Amino acid sequence: MCEKARSTGASCKGFGLLLLRLRPTLSYWEGCPLEKMDVSGYAAMLGLFAEMVLDDAIRKQKEQALYREIDNALARGDEESFIALTQQWKELHS
């Protein structure tokens, strides 16, 4: 947190985008580290993070669906389906 943000009780992180939008009108914040922040890099990092979260959610959904299908194959005694689903499970985790 920069000194100016600390003196007002504000957080640089929370005010980052707001400060960047209002920068011309906020001379008080001159010298704040946020002024030197590369917005395009920040946006790219947010995009990558969003992609990682989405990929993880999709992987977990596939994992849960496979787990249910494997359980159902075991309950039915369907060995062929069990083997095929178990192979898919292994590929998902490799």
C-alpha cells in the first residue's frame, strides 16, 4: 500500500481501476505506485486468471460426472462401462 493510500485508509489494490479512470482529476494521488501500473498487463493477468478458474470448474464438473457414471456402472455390474470410464478418469488425471 502506498503512503497516500495508507494515510486515507484506502487500499491501492481496491482503488486501482478507479484511480486509473479518474487519474487526471486526482492530483492528490500523484506518485502512487498505481500510476506506473501497466493496465494492459493487469487486464491480461485477469484474463488468464479467469481462464484458469473456468478450466478448473470444467475439469471438476467432468470429474464429478465421471465419478457418478463409474458408481452407476459398479452398481449395475457393468464391467465394460466401468473399464472404459475408469480409463477416461485416468486420462483426466494424467
